[in-house]
Amino acid sequence: MSRVGKMPIAIPAGVTVTVTPENVVTVKGPKGELVKAMHKDINIAVEDAQVVVTRPSDVKEHRALHGLTRALLNNMVVGVSQGFSKTLELNGVGYRAQLQGKKLVMNLGYSHPVEVEAVDGVDFKLDGTTKVIVEGIDKEKVGAVAANIRSWRKPEPYKGKGIKYSDEVIRRKEGKTGK
């Protein structure tokens, strides 16, 4: 049995989970609604305020999908009830960010400002001019947008200049020593 897959998912108050016969799961909550099509071989049942995920056999593919499906469902439930956020920090001289409507505009040392459009279901917040908070209900979208922003200037190991996640630790390198 999958250690992750066999754990039932508790449905918090204010969240509803519905499953169609085609394994399309809809999760509605105070923050919004998420719809995702799950693999047809995995059985998903809603039983007294919890979601139970079971697999039909011990085939390798089913074992792999069991834990995955449970984790995806849990992320959907947490997303519509609490939401997800990733915080990015801009480190470097003249590096700063500002919001223009739903667009994030960053000065990152290029000859032009870098503009990042907000994807549906993802919002940007600023904490000062060097902290960007990416928020949303879909964990996958929040992570993808944050990774896209970080990819504009990955942190370099000598001075730590670039865009990094707030919880990321950059391994620093020693510079060249003079004669």
C-alpha cells in the first residue's frame, strides 16, 4: 500500500468535493473552485467528510498513480481553503519590482524592464520593492509562475545576486585570491 495514498483527505468546513464517473474531480471552497481530471483506473470516493483514494491492483503503474492522485487531491483541497504562496527576493544593485495593474515589472540589470503577466488564478503582491509574493489556489500554477520569475536572473554563487526564493539557501563560492 502506498504510504501517501492510503491516508484519507479530511475535507474542511466550507469545502465540497464532487467526483464524476469519468474521474473528473471538482473542489469548491471559500477561495475558489478547481477542476482536475484524474486517471481513470484510480478509485476516488467521498465518504463522511473525507476523500478516500484506492487502487484496483498492485501493478507498478497503479501503485505510482495511487500516491500521486492523493497528493493532487490534497493540494486542491488545501488550495481552495487556504491557498498557496511563494515569496521571491530580488538581490542586487538597482534590482526592484513594481506592479502595473496585474502586470509585474522588474528592473533586473537588463537594458529593458522585464514584464511578467499574471496567469489566471495567480496574483502578485509586493512587500517593499525587493520582495514579490506569488499567490493563488492552484499549487502548480503558483510554482510555475514563481519559477518563471526566478528564471530571469538565477542567483549567482559569488555575490548572491539575482532572484531567489525566500527559503532558498545559495551555496556561496570563494572568489579568486590575489598574489
